[in-house]
Amino acid sequence: MKKLTSLYLCAIIIIVSLTACSQKRMGLGKTKYTSAARHKATMRSYNVMGKRYHPGHVSKGQVQRGISSWYGPNFHGKYTSNGEIYDMYARTAAHKTWPMDTMVRVSNVENGKSTVVRINDRGPFVKGRIIDCSYKAGKEIGLDKMGIAKVKVEVLGFAGNQRPKVHMAKQKKSHTPIAVRKKSSAFGLQVGSFGSYSGATKNKNYYSDKYLNYKPIIKSIPDNEGIISYRVWLMGFYSEQEARDFKENNDIYSAFIVRT
């Protein structure tokens, strides 16, 4: 009886050990997208702009929260980290440390929209950002209008494992945008300065429908001699870092951060 019990315990230990090894290596085998050698190469630590990154394993259900951006035309047709040619019209994304071919759901917590993407690249290498969506995926969650957004990223599986099409169709039919922002922000970007109110109004109108969560306003500011200039401020940022990220991501180089 003792011998049988010992054998039984050994069998359990072996099964648990094999399961643990399987879970640890999840997502690292050869797929139709990425070779085993490329998977191994992309899991090595690497250095970008003086900072070292250490790719690691993930498991289904794992969640990460932060800022998402998107990348498109400047990278379209170029190689990604797993050796694919980047297609801005495919649902893919870049992540600094998660394995290639990890399938994730990216949910924009600011408007309630979500999409499913496959990781096939490394990045984004901007402080505060956790994932860089392709143009198509970014557009589906509103990044084409917002530039960047707060998101929740959840691991769904690996190597092409996506949600059923029926579920996706149901989501599209039932989806209604959710307004999350309730408080006005103290941070903004000055995007224009004019000597006439009409000039400021034209500039304000240009930005009115350009970005979903950021609102342009006109501020009348007199100088020491009482001469008024009309400044156009794009408001709605919760922090200076968010404003800075938005400026860099949307190439508004002449803008500068203001605080009310």
C-alpha cells in the first residue's frame, strides 16, 4: 500500500511539473507567423535608448493597464521584430516584453471600444506607453482621433487564438460609446496664438472635431501694455505627461504645455 501511495504521489508530481513547464513556455513554439528561432531571439533582453528590457512569459487572463498609441504609414512595409512585413491594415501591435504572437484584447477605457490584436513587434519606447496598435486596430478603438488613450490589455491566448466571430459581431451590434471623463483637466496644449479673434476662431474650429476627448478653447490674454492676444488651447489632459505624449505622437511640435 505504501509503495502504491508513493507511486501515486510521484505520478502527481510529474504531471504538475509537466504542466508547469508547458505553461512557462506557452507562446514560444513555432507558429505560422514566427519561427522557433525568431521566437527565441525576440525573448532575449535588449537595450533601447539606454534602457534594458527583459521579455518574459505571460498567461491567459493576464492584464496590464496604461497608455496606448498607434503607428502607421512611416512603418508600413518595413520589417517587424518577428520578421514579418508590417501591415498597417492588419490587427497587430507592438509590446516591449510580451512574446510574439500573443493575442490580446485592447480596451479603450475612455470610450468603451475594444479590439483584438496579435503582437508581432517590439515597442513603444515612450515613457508611460504599454502598447502600440497598428493603424487598423487603433482606428477601431478611436486612437486615430485621440492619438493616445488609457487602455486595458488582456492576454487571450497565443498564435492566432481569437474570440469567436459570433461574439465579435454581437459586440459590434451592442456597442455604445461610454463617456468616462467627468472632470475637466488642468493641463492643455497651446496650439496657436493670434492677434485677431477671427484668426483664433478659425484655428479653434480646425481642432474642434479633430480629437474626440480634447476640446479647443480661446483664451484672451493681455500683455504688459494691455494689448490682447488670442491663444488657442487644446484642453482635456489629466497630466503633463499625457499632454507631452499627445504632442509627440501627433507631431504638434510648435505646441507647448499650459496649465490653468
